[in-house]
Amino acid sequence: MTTGAWHLLGPQASTAAARTDALFLAMLLLCGAVAAGLCTLVVVFSIRYRRGANVDRTPPRDATRLEVAWTLTPLVIFFGIFAWSAHDYVGEQRPPPGALPVTVVAKQWMWKLQHREGRREINELHVPRGEPVVLTMSSEDAIHSFFVPAFRLKQDVLPGRWTRLWFTATEAGEFPLFCAEYCGTEHSRMIGRIVVMPPADFGRWLRSGPAQPSRAQYGFALFRQLGCSGCHDARSTIHAPLLDGIAGRTVHLADGRSVVADDQYLRDSILVPEKDIVAGFAPVMPSFAGQVGEEDLDALVEYLHSTGSP
Amino acid sequence: MSASYLTDGLTIRSWLATTDHKRIAILYAIAITGFFFVGGAAATIIRLELATPAGDLVGHDTYNKLFTAHGVIMVWLFLIPSIPSVLGNFLLPLMIGASDLAFPRINLLSWYLYVAGGLVTLAALFLGGVDTGWTFYTPYSTMFSNTWVTLVLVGVFITGFSSIATGVNFIVTLHALRAPGLTWFKLPLFAWAIYATSLILVLATPVLAITTLLVVAERLFQVGIFDPAFGGDPLLFQHLFWFYSHPAVYVMVLPAMGVVSEVLPCFARRPVFGYRAMAWAILGIASVGFLVWGHHMFVSGQSPAASLAFSLLSFIVAIPSAIKVFNWTATLYKGAIRFDAPMLYALGFVGLFTIGGLTGLFLASLTLDVHLTDTYFVVAHFHYIMVGGAVMAYFAGLHFWWPKATGRMYHELWSRIAAVLVFVGFNLTFFPQFLLGAQGMPRRYHTYPPEFQVLNLFSSAGAGVLAIGYLMPLAYFAWSLLRGAKAGDNPFAATGIEWQTRSPPPTHNFEIPPFVPPRPYDYDAQESGPASGLEVKP
């Protein structure tokens, strides 16, 4: 584990961290200078103009230009800071294509993680150095927050929807993982670690451990087991939409809307099927809310992704 | 000469059924002081617990109940009512030459609502306990916490009506009861601040009331509003909550700015610098302050577009605050400055508020906030604003107007020592928390990794100093009531209209109609008085 040239924010271990730290340092210098300047003025005025001191106290003349100056100067500087941080922030939004997918399920008070190839972990996440990783996260109960200080990244994890976080680790080593959103009794015990490994070691690590089906294979098993395939199959006698290659496709709905079948749409279609009825089909599908847990939902969606691309 | 408001009726009933704004202010002061020390006791146990990384003083649940109690009490039962309901109540009619507020009986009602809400809240917090944090985030508060959430929300709900009643009363008073000739731009900035604060209270508090009702509806009747298991949206709660709770920060800090704008010119013997800009800045903060709530939610899962907009607006709301800091500093220029206790507190305010404001810029920056939010950096930031800002100013105001309210001087030396202790203790407590947060220590952690211990020890030690600084005024103010020197009507030679009447004022405030000065803050540094308040003796 190496650290940056300075330690105020702790070790620096992701591509995002370097950018965040640059802005932090700039802000620290700027705000430090402003604070020091104001403090100096207050102290100098307090001493120079203390009651009883023999100094010129002729009131200053009209200072409108000064007032305009100290209104507009901060405004320009603030817009500059905003532009800098907004630029970095927007750049961080989209994970690069081909990022390694990991699902994260948070629950009181633990982190459950699973790699695409099927390997599961609890309160610990192994990732390769130098390769982008994208986390798809949801919660089984309250709101949690996935926080890795060394990556300078944090994202709340919500029940009922997926949130996403991606990063590229730059340093091999172990870094703390915290839950940053208060979630009840053992909130402060909901901690773990991120283990960043050289890519070759990570590959070996991923293949070791007990053999497990990949998430998509597990999802396909669920697809059969829950009876989804009974209707959503070409040979089925029940009139239901075919799902091959559904993920990412545009779907036309009975009420005239068109939506893109993103992960949230797929999730809602399993749990709240009456919400978006596909044009030309009857609303006959039962809800699977309460029967499918967070990890299973994720596996089902992963399976749908594996059935082809739009 | 008629009796002072303090001696006009000596029975308990004459106090509990009073409609005199000055007596109601005293009632508020007593109740608020009680709640302040209860909330402070909770903070003391929290800091003791955090002296070590392990949870060795109290259990997880007790710790969670303690930080919830600390937050709920300090926000709703101390900070929000402190300056408006104590100092505002006492001073607003005096500052505008009126004999009372517009609705004296509603004023008394608002005190009873406050006390009733406060007692219900305390009952919930200490009989059963509540472990949601003062933010009550759903669905934890609605479905997963099995503590006394409903009752504490009832308490907060009732207290909210007290805020609304007080806000309406102040607004009408300022519109209807200003002395003849006292136009808006002759008002002291404290009155401007109370006006803007009242607008926020009236517009934002109903949203809090509705939100608490919705939480209770989901909690008791499983009405699906916030919990996705019932088809609700957990982020909806955060939007509603911060729509109230962010402006609530300005309810705490605008009146504090008002106090400081009275104290600094008086002890610098200079008119406040840029009066009009100061007044407009107050209104600017109050209005733009309604548009920045989403900066509490950058990592919540709200859309990136919303985060961008809220970030930009948060930078814009910092402009009027910056103007105010520059103007206070400029007020000292060419002054004849004396360092009485109120001035020490006010200067402390300027320093601490500046640090609070500057660190707010870090949190308004999107990528920095992603790292810093929900860490001790945020805890330090808002304590610099609320405690370093609002509480310092409350103490500045208490000392400044103490002679007016009681007719006696406080003890100058002891109060200066207390002011310095509070300043030092505050910085020792909260500055290390910036560093903890920057290194990633999450807030609301009962136990923490051992590498954070050194900074936590500094913080806990500072809390001890701070506690002494806060307890000292209890002693020397009590001493002052019995032994303090007689104050005279205007011991600080201040120019506000409230100083034209006697100390303590008669029940109806003014025996002869007050003189409205041609401009506010008509101080002249070239003919200043004695060099030190310590020399002022009867």
C-alpha cells in the first residue's frame, strides 16, 4: 500500500482518488489563504484600532466599488470550483465498457458480494488492480452506503432499486470498507475490506474456492424453478412476451409509452408486473414480490442479459 | 415611575399567564437552558464513549439513542427557538418602539406549545429512547426501528406549531407595529434577520409537519409512502426532510448574524459596514436557502443532473454569507474597539462561522462531497455553523442584552474567561473532526478502527473544556442577578432604540415615545468612551 505525497485524506488507491485529491488540495490552499487573510485583518484591526490607541479614525469614504469587487470575485471563483468538480463528477458517471461486474447486497449488518463467475464473498471484496469494476448494489432492509475512503468513493445502497458504483483500483493492498449511512444497532460493525490484487493473482483467486455456477447460470436455474419459463418460452401456450435479448431493448407499452428495458425495468416487471404492460399482452403475470430475494433478482436479470444483446 | 416588567406581579401565576413579550422571553430562556444542558449531557457521554475505539461505556443501542437525543434536542428544542424566541421575543418590540408583539396571547400559546412538545419529545427520548438519528431516514424509521419513533415525532410536530406561531407573530409585528418614521431600511439588522427567519419558519415548518405525519402513517398503518416494500420511495422522505431541514439551518444562523451585526458596531463604535448589502444578503440567504436541499443527497441515488443543479445553487447561496463576513471585518476598520465579553463572543462567531462557511464549499463540490459526506467532516462543518456560529452569537446576545433584561451587569472578567474557554474548547473539540472525516471516519459510529483514536481523544478533551465554558455563565449570571452592578439604561452607549428605555424596561416598554434615529448604527469612533469594559463600575 502506498500513499500519496500527503496524508490528509489517507491512502490513495483509485483513479478517482487522484482527481479528488487534486481538487481538495486546491480548495485547501484557497480556503486556507482566505481564512488566514481574514484572520489577519481582524487581528490587525483589533490591535490597531483598539479603544484608546492614538490613530487616524477618519471614516472611510464610499466603498461601493469595494463591495462590488468582493461580491463578484467570490462568484467567479465559486463558478470555477463548481466547474472543476462538476467536470470530474460527470466524467465519473459512466462505467467504462467491459468493467467487471460485481453484485452487492447490503443487509443489517453485513455486505454480501458476488462475482459474475459465481464466487461469493462476505464483508470482503477482491478486485484486480488496474481494471475497472462496476458494483450493482441493493439493500434488503434499510438504506446503507458503500464507502471506500481510499477510493474517495461512496454510494448509498437502497432497498427496492439498484444503485451503481464503479472504480479502477490503482494500488494493490487492503483498504477499509465502511457503511456510511446509519442503519441501526450495529451500523459501526458493518465494515469490511477491499483486497486489491495484481490481475494474475486475482484470476487465480477467482478460479480457486468451491466451484459455483456463474450468476447467469444460477439465474437460468431460477428462471426454470420459479416457473418463468412456463410462459416466457417460445413453446409456451400462454401468450407472454419472449425475453431473449430483452435487456436494453426498447419496449412498447399498452398505454402508448415506450421504455428502455433497463435493469430497473426488469426488476419492476418481476416485482410489480402490472406497472408496465407490454403492448399486445394481457396483464396476467403474478407479482413475485416476497418470493424473490435481492440476490435472486440480480441473478435473474443477469440471466436475461446473457440471453443476447439488443 | 411604573414598575419594571420583572416586578410587575410577583406570583407564579403572573409569570405563567403573562402576555408580556419580555416575560415570555424569560420563560423561553429558562426552558431552553434546561433543554440545552440535557442535550449537552448526551453529547458529553458520546464524547466519553468515543475516547476509545471499543464500545466500552455504553452498548450499541444506547449510543444510537444518545446521538439521536443530542441531535433532536439541540436542533428542535434549543437551536431553532434559541435566538428568535428568547432574544427576538425580548427585543423585537423594544427595537421598533412597540409596546408588545402583535399577538401577545399567541406568543404565550407558542411557549406552551414549545414546552408541551419539548416534554413529549423528552419523554420519548428518555423513557423509551429513539435510535433513528435526528434525520429519521426511511425506511429505517418507518419499518426497522422498534424504538419510540412515533412519540418523538409527535413531540417534534407539536413544537413545529410553536415555531409557526412565533414566525407569524414576528412578521405581523414588523409590518404593523414599527414606530412612526422607522422605515424598513432604518431597522437594525437583527430585526431584518428575525424577519427573514420568520418567513422561513412559516414556509418550511408545515413541510416538516406533513413529513412527520407521513412517517407515522407508514409506521403505524403500513401506508406505502417511503418503504419500497409497500410501493413507496425512500428518497421522497429525504427530499421532504431536507426541504425543511436545510432552511432550518438558516433559522439557526440568520438570527445569529443579526446579533453579531448589533454587537460588532457597538464595540467598534462604527456603523455596520454596507448596511443595505447586509439586509439584502439576509433576504438572499433566506430565499436561495430554499433551493439547495439536494446537496445533502449527492450520494443518495438522486439523479446526477439534480446533483449538478443543487451543487451550483449551493455555491450561489455562499455569496451572501461571504459578503456578510467581509462587511463585519470592514466594520472594525477605523473603529475604536473595546473587547467586552459580547464582543469576544461576536469575534469568535466571525472566526468560527468563516471556517464553517469555507468548509461548506468543500461539501458543495460534488466529487469532494462524495468522499466527505456522512463522515466526521460533515459533523465538524455543521457544528462550526451551528455551535461556533449560532451558539456563540446566542451567548454574545445574552451578555449584550443582559443588562437591559435584568438591570444588572454580568461579571466582566469571568465572562471574558468563559468566552475564551468556549472558543478554545470548541476548536479543540471540532477541528480534529475535520481531519477524522477527511481520513474517512464515518459519522454515527459507536466503535471505530483504532487508527482514528488520537484525533478522537483531542476531540473528547476539547469537549471537557467546552463544557466548563458553557457552565460558567450559569454561575456568573446567577451571581449577577444578586450582586451585579446596577447597569443603567445604556451601559454600552449603544444606538438601538431598545437602549432608550429603562433597564429593566417597564411593562409597556416605553414611558415616552422613543426617538427614531435618522440612520441605524449611528456610532462615531472619534468620540469613543473608556478603553475597557472592566473599568465600568457604578
